[in-house]
Amino acid sequence: MAKIDFGGVVEDVITSKEFPLKKAQKVLKGETVAVLGYGVQGPGQVLNLRDNGIRVIVGQRKGTESWKRAVKDGFKPGETLFPVEEAAARGTIVCYLLSDAGQKAMWPKVKPHLTEGKALYFSHGFSITYGKLTKVVPLPNIDVILVAPKGSGRTVRSNFLDGSGINSSFAVFQDYTGRALERTLAMGIAIGSGYLFPTTFEKEVYSDLVGERGVLMGCLAGVMEAQYNCLRSHGHSPSEAFNETVEELTQSLIRLVAENGMDWMYASCSTTAQRGALDWRGRFRDAVAPVFDKLYKRVVAGTETRIVLKANSTPDYRERLEEELAELRNSEMWRAGAAVRALRPERRKKAVSKR
């Protein structure tokens, strides 16, 4: 492991230098990796594994859109594409990448196929950490491991294709074979991780659920809406309000943050922007800190998990989800966003080329 100083705290991380792809291929040479689920994380991970020379198969319900997508991606029914239970039976490393609610529902059918010496692989600590609620409790004669990419399945694939990789956390919950750690690291490298950092199943799911509800998605959307609505209420046009709220962030400023940090972004802006940002940063931090404290406690207590399992297990979940997303999509703010995106130079070039 490489020791890296993260702001004064030294952590151990794994990169392809410490664990090269050739070593991962050697570790996984005798394995059959069965990826159960071809929805969010499944496609990116399984395609990267296949491209890296790992023996992989897909488990998915027949006749679904995800089944058809797997076929389109080159997986052949009866050869590399099977119903979920059959794939679980064939795999030696079983990647449980169904939705969290799906993992709970399918567990009684998958569990009998997790025979001695196999590895049960997760990309989320949810089902194990909240085992009392999910009923996902593995037998003691298998390895239970985790590699959790810090991004969507789409970016797992796109970052792999552009050669950058996406960072992932890793953990071992149960080591029966004595090979659990090397299996974990090999899988992390083989799915194309930029680097790997250690965690636990609990810490992974706590940080993940807080992050999704917080800065990454929920808080981000809410803060954007608040600023947009404020500007609109004071007479600013939809175009101006959206550009000042979203477009400038996503197309300019956040790229500077990604490149070299928040201070670099501040330094790259006007002195007026710098002064205002520095003065108001603390006010926003202090305003939302109690919300984050409450959120973290709800995550640890399992309150958010109960909500997820209940909502995602209803027969009309997809329909209700689409209604909520449509409400978001059809709001003035995001209709303005669609118009702004259509005016981006690259979009206009594509539109002209199709004429």
C-alpha cells in the first residue's frame, strides 16, 4: 500500500503501481465473476472486467430491458448471460449489484448458490450493514467483500474508456478463504478503479447515504432551486437565473475545483467574487450543519433505510418515480436548463451536422 497524506492525515491507498492489472488477472484467473444485475453499476463494472480479460457472466431476469441491453452489449444467452439464480450458481465471485430493495427480495433465491469458498461481492454496504432489515445474512463459509466506486455506473465505464478510472473504496467483511483481501483488490483494479482506499461496510454506507442526500444530489438540487427562485422572484429572467445558478457552476467553476481545489477556483475569479465567497462561505456552512447532523443520525439509526426499502418495494415504484422526476424535469428551472444546454456550442454543432 502507498501512504498518502490527505490534509495532515496519512492514509493507505492502493494504485495500479502497488497492485498492477497483471497481478489482478493472475488472482482472478481461476474465477468466474458473476455480475447479478444489469441496471446502474452492473454494465460499467462487467464491461470493464471483460475488457480487462476477466472471465465474466451476467445474471439478469429474462425479458427485461436490462436483459436486452446485456444482449446488445455482447452477452450471449446460455453462454455469458443467464437468469439470476443460474448465474449465481455458476459464479465463484458473485457480484450482488441488484438495487438495494432488489437484493432483499432476491436473497432467498441467491443464498443457496453461495456455496463454500465463494466470494459475495458488493458495491454498497447497505444490505450487510442493515442486515436486520434486509435479511441479507451470509453463511460463515464464504468471503464477503466490497468495492464501491465513488460515482455512477456510467462514469465507471466512461472513466475507464478515457483511461482515468474512478476512485473506489474497499472492505472485507468476512474472510473465510484467507484470500478475501487479494480477491477484493484484484476486483477493484479489474473494474478500472483509479485508486482504492480502505473503509468498512458501515462507513461506506453511512458516507454514501449522507452524500447522496447531501452535497452530491439532494442538497445540491435544493440549494440550486433556492437561489434560482430567489433570483426569479426579484425579476431576473429564467436564462439569467439558470446561468448564474447552474451553468456557470457546471461548465466553468466546478472544473477549476476538480483541477486544483477550491482555493484555485477562488483565485481564478474576480476579487469581488473572492471577497463575497469568503464572507458567505461560513454562513452557509453554519446554516446547513444542523441539517447534516440530523441526516447522519437518521442514516445510522436506519430511518433512511426503512424509507428506501418500503418505497422501492412497492409494485408502482417505477411509475411514482417517473412522476417525481417529471415534476423536476418540467419545473421552470430545468426547462430553462434544457434551453440553455441546447445553446451550448457543441450541441449547436451536432444539430447543424444532422441537417
